[in-house]
Amino acid sequence: MRQYRRRGPQRIVCLTTETVDVLYRLGQQDKIVGISGFCVHPPQARREKPKVSAYTSADVDQIVALEPDVVLGFSDLQADLMAALVRAGLEVHVFNQRTIGAIVSFILDLGRMVDAAGPAQSLVAQIDDHLQATAAGRIHKRRPKVYFEEWDEPMICGIEWVSELIEYAGGVDVFADRARGKAATARILDDPKWVVEANPDIMIGSWCGKKFRADRVRERAGFDRVTAIRRHQVYEIKSAYILQPGPTAMFEGLDQLKQIIQS
């Protein structure tokens, strides 16, 4: 029987930052023909590539006109948009990585998809080295308790890969059990008293897509009793560095966590 090998996609629309991030790191950026307007990594992508979507919406006709071989997306949040693209006759692939292990698998899968398996394996090795070096470099025996807040109204604690990175950086995520929830609704904190009772030593805000307001946090009921508030251990990490499940979170995001937790 004749053996058939399909060539990887040559024209790719990326509707999430992490897919753009990976493709640039793999040297496959010339295949990208469109990106999300929320894409920030790497910075040159915003200068070089046409912006064709928001996060959950897009001009389907504009994307179709680019004649992509595949459109890449992330999670159930983009399900409706991806369904519209499928109905328009396009091939789509939606990743759903929510842990460090799944992020590694996503990078390897994307590498194989674009005929860059070797560079993908090298990138994964760099990530693993960075994770292990960070864990080995912890300077405190005591692990501070950390509350990571992804959104404020309602309060939503960090997703699982963030929880895992906190551990690598030397902290203990006070809501690690909730971080493992499959949907954002599982991470909603309905009552501020839950944070008060957890009494974190450090609070890190990363309100996805908007500026973190520490002054508003201090005004919450009972937060004046929280150690992080009393000791002024309240910080921000921009969501673009930590809430995109790809290499930037594994490198720059982890470095920022380490600087905060081990300072």
C-alpha cells in the first residue's frame, strides 16, 4: 500500500497568544497569517501579523479570506467562535491545556503539527530545565501561603498551571484544590471570608485584561485582618505573563512569581 504523509499546515490563524508564542519560538512564524488582537507575545507579532479577532469573537469572513489551512484556539471559551468557523468550511484545532504537563503536551503536539518536532522537544527541555532550576534555587525553608486572584468580580482564584508554578517558585497556593476545577466557575470565591480564613502571606493579582487595583482589595470585608494586607505583601503580575498557557508563563511568569515569593 502506498504510504501517504500529509504536509503540515502552511497558513495558520492563531486566535490565542500562546499558539503565536510557540510558533515564533519554533521558527515557524512565517506560517502565521492572522492573530488575535489580544496577542502580546512576542511583541513583533503585533507589528507583523494582521489582527483578525478578539478573544471570543471575530469577523468570520475576514478569516475565511485568509485561506488558512487551520485555525488554532483554546478552551471552551472559544467554542462558539470555532463552531462558526467550522460551519464556514475551515479546519480548526482547539487546545485545552490547564496544567504544566498539558502545556508541555500542547507544545509537542503543535510542533508535530507544523513539522517542527525537534525544535518543540528542545523548547520543552528548556522549560523543564527552568522549572527544575527554579525549584532547586529556593532560598526559604518556610513556604509562604499565596493567594492568586485571576478576577475580582466575582473573585476567581488562579487556574491549575498557576497553582503549580507557585509551588515551583517556593510558595503554597491556598486554593490549590479549587485550581484543579475544570471550569472557571469552580474557582469562584463567593465570599471574601474564604480568603480571610485562608490568611495568605502574599496576594498576587492578575485580573485578566485589566489593571489590578490593590486599593479595592484592601477595602473588602475582613481583609484588614489578612497577613498579606497587613504586611503590604500585595503584588501584580500582568495577565499576559502568567495567564496564557504557554512558554511565556513557564519562563517570565515563573520568574516574576519567584521574585515575589522569595523576596
